[in-house]
Amino acid sequence: MKKISNIVSIVSITIFMILFILKFFDVLKDINTIDFRNMFVLIYLVSRLKYLELEIKDKNKKIKRLKSKLKR
């Protein structure tokens, strides 16, 4: 799940960048609207948030495991 969230965030921000650059060349004018680009930013934010949440959970588990080893 963590890997999927990371991939989704990278793909969505890449699509946003491509659409943003294409805006200057008047390519895909019909679908390249600000709402469409903002949708990819929101997808990026949500997926990145999920990725970071999972990353923190993993690190907390590792810290607990290392603390328990330290107590022994």
C-alpha cells in the first residue's frame, strides 16, 4: 500500500507538470483546464499524505521493536 501511494503521488504530480507545460503551447485546450490540473494536485496531496502516514506507522513500529530489544 505504501509503494502504491508513492507511485500514485509521483504519477499525479508528473501529469500535473506535463499539463502545466502544455498550457503554454495551447495543446489539449479542451481538457487542460485549471480544474483538471487541480484534480491532479489533490490526488498528489492525498496520496502523499497516505504514504507519509504509512511511513510514520512503520517507523513507530520499528522504534517500539528497538526499544523492546534495548530493555532486554
